[in-house]
Amino acid sequence: MSIHRHLLLLAFVTCTSAADPGHVLIVVGPSNHPPGSHEVAAGGRVMKHLVEHMANLPGIKADLLNEWPQDKALRDTASTVVFIGDTFPPNRLPNATQNLADLDVMMTRGCGIVCVHYATGLLGQDVTAEGDHPLLRWMGGYFANRSCKHHESFAKIFDAATITPAAPQHPINRGWKEFTLKDEPYTNNYFGPDQKLAANVTALATSMLPPGAPKQETVAWCVERPDSGRGFGIVMPHFYKNWRNDDLRRFIMNGIVWTAKLEVPAEGVQTAAPDLASFNPASIEPLPPKPKPSK
């Protein structure tokens, strides 16, 4: 083999094996929700802390960014990328076209993707007239904002939404049980033109909503992609204080671990309930929006 071909082969092997299973990348997008709801900056800090303090899966590191990762090394070595923000952060942060191109490179090499609550959302301007967007393939589905022409998902706060495991044998569902909480689990999420989950998409959790006319809604799902990557979408938590819920927290942490292609412990990921005040939220308890100044 020539030196030139050897170097090309070495570069290819290095590129395709660069991902570090112990490296999680967390990207926080913008948000304008009132204090105590979304709290995406504090929520990102909570997730970084939880990733780095898993009692039964130590040694995992997380990078936390409030902007698109310009450092190619961060993008190349991440085993999974976690998004939190008001709608899908790559579309909301500056230079969306380049962000999506960068993310496509990550997904093509098999990087995982996780979207939490409104980060699962896309606006009408983000999708084609038919509702196409790469997130549909990267993650298996998305929340379609009412500005979308092809479909409308719904956001409503329920005082007592019961979240039920839908695939008990899936690794992401290890160690958590059915739970009920006040939150805003999105309904009528979009999974494709016929609203059937693709063959490689698994419904992980459902809820019978709304209470007055209940039907089974998929509120968390995952995908195993042809590129070997894995995606996980979960439409909670809306309220920052719900990071204290052991079952919800374990559910989300299991999803991050699974998309990073790590083995989810048989009992699920174990983390201590975080001291939410220490992550500098605007508020732990939800507060009403500030009144708009009169003109």
C-alpha cells in the first residue's frame, strides 16, 4: 500500500472512530417562557450535572453550550447531542443552514440526538409544505407548532397527566414506573404523513389525554436509524421543578445514555434529586408572565 493510501485510510478510520461514548454534548437554545417554566439554561445545567453524577454509570462527561458548537472537535467526539430550548435549537440559533449541515455530518456518522420538551418542536418556516425536516428521520417525530401548514400538535398544561411505559422491554424504560404530574405533555405529535410511527420508531410512553375526551397519545419515542445513530424525543418537563420527579428524571437520563450507545443499567440510571436552586433558575416555582408595557 502506498504511503498516500495508508494516510487516507488512517484518516478515515480516525474520523469514523472519533466519537467518545463518554462524551455528551448539551446545547441550549433561546427561550422566552416565564420563570419556572422551561428554564432552559438552568435545565441544561441540571442535565450536565446529572450526566456527570450518575451513581451507577460514572465517568461520563458533558459539555454544555448556549450557542452552536463551533469547535469541530466537540461535534466530532460527541456520542450524543442533547437539545433544550424553545423549538429545535439548530433552527433558532444563528446560521441555521450551517447548523443543520453540521448536525447532518454528526448524524451521518451515527451520533445520537435527544430533544427535551419544546426542543422537539418545529415552526412552519422550518419545514416543507409537506412537513419534511431531517429531524423527522433523526429523531423519529416532532412537535408541529401551530404555524405549520401540514399538521398541528397541541400544547396544554394538565393538572394530572399520567405517563405510562409503552415498551417495557426497551432499555430506555428500565427502572421507572408509571407516574402522574402536573405538566404540559404535548399531544398529536407528528410522525409522518399517515401519522403512523415508522418501523424503526418505538413509542416509549403514552398518556390518555385530554381528560375530557381521552385517547392514547405518544409522549416519548425513540428511533434506531440506518446510519446506526439513535434518537430520543420526550415532550416533558415544562415545569422546571419536575426535574425532582425520580421517574421522569430516570426516563430522560436513560434516553441520553441509550442514544450515546452506552448500556442502560438494569435498574435504570440512578441520580440523586438535584438541588434545583443551585443551578440558578429565574424561579423554581412557575410565575406568571410579566405584563407587557402599555403603549
